[in-house]
Amino acid sequence: MEQLGLGALHSKQDSRTFTHPTMGVAPMVIAGEKYLPEEHEHQHYVGICTAISLVQNAEKVFSKKYSPDFQYLLQKKFIDGNWDEGSAIFSALKVGKNFGFLPIEQFTWVTEEDRKLPYPQYIAKLQAVPDSEITRLLTLCKDKVTAYAQIDISSRDTIAKAIYDSEAGILCRYEVGNEWWTPSWNSADINPLKAPQNVVSGHAITGAYIENTIINLANTWGKDWNEQGNGDADYANYKPTEAWIPYYNNVPSPINQQLKNLTLQKTLLERIIELFSQLKNKTTMSPTEISTIPTKKWYQSKTVWFNLLTIIAQIIAFMSGVITNPNILAYLMVAQSIVNLILRKVTVQPIN
């Protein structure tokens, strides 16, 4: 039987890689209609499974059709930084959040028929899309992923909880071998799906629902594969290598808080960079400009008195012993405050 496109690489992580909260327990059986795609997209011979899996997920949420080819174009051009075959679920999620999804009728440069081409020819068609056209099409991407998180795959329960919490299923990466298409695509031959004896590639697929330890997976090979485009994997002996959950309308409060923290950190970092830039660009003052700066006597400087009283406090504390005179530092601090108030008055500074 023919082997179709695979191409899910291992995901990298960055500061936005959160973990889906595991509070609460999911039922042992989760019904699947809520999470099954309305129509199984077909990737044919090109490794765009990550783009198709996320697009099918978003289509279920927004009840619209989007272009997986434009999604893949953005993944390669802006996230992966290369045109090699295959991408990661993480890259698809970043595109979904940063750029969103393009209605399928808006992208006519590459269609499903082109996915039947050898990968170099397919990618050449994507590369032929002008930057000006990409910029225009991005303005039409209105629906987006709000946030996303990695799922703890160490137990069946954490995966089931994520499916239960999701709006349209989760995105899983499996190691795949010939067992997925030989001796035929018939479910009697390949279902339940078997762990590979020899790994051919990674593959992105939607975790649609779960019954006990059986995870039902919605594939990206059309509806002729296995059971109407879906297959079963028993978590007990065939586990995903990674899994992710996209959030659209319902973002868990812990994830929201982490996003706010990231925004605050970014704002602080931008402010620090701005201040450093201002210092770097500050021009050197001429002797004439320096001579115009108002001056004051040394004894009118609060800094001088602060340092002087601090030194005196340490000397007195050393000579008399802090233990025998526990209040000496407090007295000196009061004296310092009085001096500061006087100096503020002398130098015509407001007393707050």
C-alpha cells in the first residue's frame, strides 16, 4: 500500500512553552463528536501534517475552512527558517497564534492537487508567492489561536484531561512505521495502530477522544484510511512522543497568568533597552554647557552626608559594640534624616 506524507519534527520550546493544568479528573470515556473534524484534509505526498492538524482543529472551533498550504508556507518562512520537508507542532501553533488562519478561498497559489507533487515542486510553488501577496493575505487572517500549552504525556489521565478540556481535541506527535499502511489501509489490517519496529518518521495527528486507554486519532490522509480517516492507539503500548493543546476561547487561568507575566517581562525588558539606548545616544557636553550647570557647596550635598554618617555609624558601632549599644544606628539614622530635611530646605527642594 502507498505511503503518504508524514513530516512531524520534534518540537522546540521557548519562554511561551506552558504546561496544561492537570487539576481535576477526566472521565474514563470521552465522547468524540465534539472533537472530530468535519472533513478530513488530505496531505497526499508532502509532509505538512502539522499544518493540516492545526487547521482541522481550528476549523472545528470556528466552523470555517482554512488553507493548510498557506499555514505551512508561514511555518517554513517565518518560524522554521528553512524549506526542508517537515515541521513541528510547536511551529504550527506559533503561526496560529502570531498570524492566524487564512480562509481557504483566499489562497489560490497552491491547492490540494499540488500536494500530489514531489515535495521540491510543491515547495517551489509556495516559494513563488510574492512577499507583497503574503503581506496582503495576512490582513485577511482574523481567527487565531489565543494560547497553547504542552501536555504531560507521562500518564493516560493527563492526556484524557487535556482532551476533555480542549475545544477541538489535542495535537499529538507519534513515531510512525510501515505498520500504519501495510499490508493495506483496511482497519482489519492496521487497527489498533501498532508501535513501529522501524521508525520511518514522526507524524502529527489529532487526539479526538479517548475510551479507557484507547486514544482515537483523526489523521490527515483523507477518509479512505483506516476507519473513515481515524485510527485507535492504545496508550498502554503505543504512546505519543509529545502532545499540545490549542486554546481559542477558553484559556485556563494559570495559562492566562503566565501570559500576563510574560507581557510584563517583555515590557520591562523593552524599557531597559530603551533606557540603555538613550544613554548610548546621549551626546557629550561641551565645557560651556558644563559651566552652566548649577553647583552647590559640598556640605549642601545629601550624598556627602549620607556617606559620612554611614561611615561614622560603622566606626561608633565598631568602637562601642552593637550589642552594648543597640540603638546607636537608629539614632544616627534619625540624625541623617534631619540633616536631609535641612539640606532640602537650604537647596530650595520640596520636603515631601
